Amino acid sequence: MGLTPAHWVYLAGVLLIIGVTVARKNVVVPALLATAVTAWVMTGSPVTGIQAIFNASLIAASELFNIFLIIAMVTALLGALRAMKADQRMVTPFQKVMRGGWSAYAVLAVVTYGISLFFWPTPAVPLIGAILVPAAIRAGLPAMGAAMAIAVAGQGMALSSDYVMQVAPGLSATAAGVEGSAVADVALVLSLVTGITALVIVGVMLRKHMRTPAEVNLEEWEAGVVAEPRPPRRLLRRISVSPTRKLVPATSAERIAEPITVVEEKVPVGATVGGPSSGSGGSADGPPPSGGSGPDGGPADDAVPADDDMASARIERLSRIFSIVVPVAFLAMIVYMVLGKITDLVPSLEGGSAAALVGGLAAILVVVAAASLDGPKKALQSTGEHLTDGLVFAFRAMGVVLPIAGFFFLGNADFAGKILGYEDGQQAPGLLVDLVTGAEHFIPGNPIVMCFGVLIIGMMCGLEGSGFSGLPLTGSLAGALGPHAGMDPATLAAVGQMGSVWAGGGVLVAWSSLLVVAGVTRVPVIELARKCFLPVVAGLVLSTLVAALFF
């Protein structure tokens, strides 16, 4: 079948979306318009074109909601851990091994990678910034080095594979028409090649900037003079010991970590009962405070700090328990999944089964953590609040993907019929596959050229600042181009995923979540993106060659 006007309109929509992403603008409106016009031309009905805007997003939501649910469960778990300060305790032991700049660099990279695999970088970075970055700065690691380590290990290496939560592989695989586990396995290898290469190059760049461990390193960083010309020593000393150091804005994790005391809220009650205004005796006119029996409320005042001490001790005990239980539970899950892949001891978990295990385990841990901290009755409320917060975060982080994915699903024959409202048995055209087939003689069959082409398209999509919004496009291209080049579509989808997430996920563009990394490390975000460019691009080139030659 030859190309129809609908094919050309769809191609124009694809080029429009790519052009808008290159211009660093939001692609939601172009995706909605392209969906409506394409459906209109395909069916000849403007009403169907309008309906397709809703149907395309609905189909995308139904296909991708499992991803939203995993994000919600894991975010809810992080909220439950934060309530008992177990999130801080999980990373605090690593401070003890930061003896110098190089050990601090290694610890930051490893801990960031590990935490970001399970909780995603965006919620993990403030925690790392509050707990580990000051220790790393004190140990002699430059602030820019800390920022680059966090960005490469978390926003890049962990997020580009997303091997535990498998949100990114799920998006790529759905668009490419392959198993999510196949994309995840290749993406894990490529992300490690890219990340390790980038970290080594960053280490070479930092070799002349490491400093001797000293308290003054932290004082300079807190005084805000790290990225600026160094002031005279006397001025620096005066800045570092002045009260203005207390005015440095705390990060969100620091504010969460501040101890909350209720003693001051209860003291006025005792003061009113036993104060001068109560006359002689004081407490005879009203009931004594809870737990108090003396006329001046003394025993009640003594009981307040005792209650606080008991509550603090209980939270401390729960924090210790869950800081061990949660990592061990997820480690056991990973061991189970690995055993399923390489042995016959346990059933193999593929695609949705693995994702369901992650989400279910996270949900169980949320319930147990909430019940342990708040008690069985209050846990009914707090668990719901944690899950609600998780769902809100999931839709804020991923909601923009739905209309974009809907447009690319319209070019897939498996979904186009549902979007256009076709009857059962009525076959819809696969616009994207038809376009690739029509341009077959123009497309080089060389796997290396094909891989680098998809990588560049992924990086262009990442310029929009959202690492996942380009995955439906790169996945669709992988499904269409892979068979032509004699490549596994899963491998090609993983290559496109590398380009899109490393660029837009928060490493190469300053208008992405790289802002969070720059904020917690207090370095200029533009300078951070510029310094990350060479290491990351070198890593992407190497990993793309690995994909083309060995997969």
C-alpha cells in the first residue's frame, strides 16, 4: 500500500514534535494538535479527530498506568521512611568512610546510584545533599565534583536504566512492541558503560582540584564562596564564624530532618495553671494538667519531657529497624529476580510480573512502617496519605507523557484502531511502520549508523527537559527500524532510551532536574551542565558502539 495523506500528516507531526523539543519548548500542545489532525485525515471526520485527542491519552494511560502505580508506591514508601527519619539513617554510615576527596567521590557516586535505583534521583538528591554532601565537602571533594558525581550516578546512570522500577524500559518497550525486561537488561549494561566511563573522565578532571580534609572546606562552601573568587583570608575567617552562617537556606531534606519538640507547646499550660495569675493555690479552679497532681502542676511539667524522651526513643528504635529492613527486603527481591533469570530454583519474573513485585513489596512496607510508627488505628489514615502523596507525585512527574505517548500510539496499528473507535476486526494502518517501509531504500542498514541515528534522536527529544517524554518516539522508531537493520528492537530502544534520559533526565540540559543537583550542592547549574557534557557524550558514544557491535 502506498503512502496516503494521513502518513504525510503523521510524519509532519513527528517532525514538529522533534523541532519543538530542539527549541526547548513543551511538546504537549503540538502532540495534541498532531493527534487531532492525523485522526481527522485518517477518517475524514473532524469529530473523530477531536475524540482522538481524548482517546489517545486514555489508551496511553491504560497502557502505562502500571508505571504510575509503581512510582506512587515507591514514593509513598519514601514518605513513610522520612516520617521516622529512617531515610537519613540509611545513608549516615557512609559518612564514616569519607576520609578524603577520592573516597568521598566514590561514596557519593555509589550511594547515589543505589538509592536512585529504588527511589528515583529527584526525591533522593535532597536526602543525599543534606546528609552526604557536607561530609564530602569537608573531606576535600570540590562542590562541583560532588555535583557531577551525583548527576552522573543518579540522574544519568541509575535513571537511564531504571532497572528496579522499570518505568523507562516499560515506556520504550510498549512503543517498540517488545518485552520490558528485554529493554531493561540491555539498558542496564549500556547505562553502566556510559556511567562508568563518565565517572572516570570526571575523576580525571578533578585530580588537580582535590583538597586536604579540613573544616575550612565546609566553612567556605556554607559561606557561598566556593564558585566565586576567593576573598582574603581574614574576610573568609570573619564570614565563616559570623552568625550569618545560620541564615543559609536549608534544603527540604534538612528542614524535614529538624527535630520537632512539643515541650514548648505544653509549657504555657503549666505556666497558666501555676503562674501568678492563678492566685493562691492556682489549680483549685480547674482540673490539673494531664498527669499532674500537685497544686503548681509540677509533676505534669516533669511528665512532658519524659513522654518526649519515650517518643524520641521509640522513633529512634523504629528508624534503626526500618533502615535495615527496607534495604534488605529490596536486596532479597533483587536476588530472587536474578535467581529466576539464571536458575530454575524460582520462577522467572518478566515484564509486568517484576514490576508488580516491586510495587507490591513497596506497598507492604508502607503499611508496616505506618502501623509501626502511628499505631494500627492511625495507620489507616497515614497510609492513605502516603499513597495519595505518591500518586500526586507520579502524575506530576509522568502526566505530561500521556498526550505525547498517545500521538505515537496513533502511529501503531495495535493501538490506532482503539483510538479511532474502529469496530472489532477492522484493521487500522500502522503509519510509522509504513513510513519506514516507504523510506526503506534511503535508510542505511548498517547497525552502527542506525544506533547512532536513534541515539541522536533520543538526545534531541531530551532537550525538552523531560527524559521520559521522548521514549515513545525512540521506542516506536526502534520497533520500526530494528528489523530493517537486522537488530533486535529492544537493543535499539535501549539506545534511544540512553540518549533521551541522559540528556533530559538531568545531566546535559540545565532546565531539567539538574537544577535540584545544582541547588543542593550550591554550584551554577549552567556550569555544571557544561562540565558534564564531555564525560557523558564520551560515555554515550562508547555504549552505543557496544550496543551496535555486541548485541
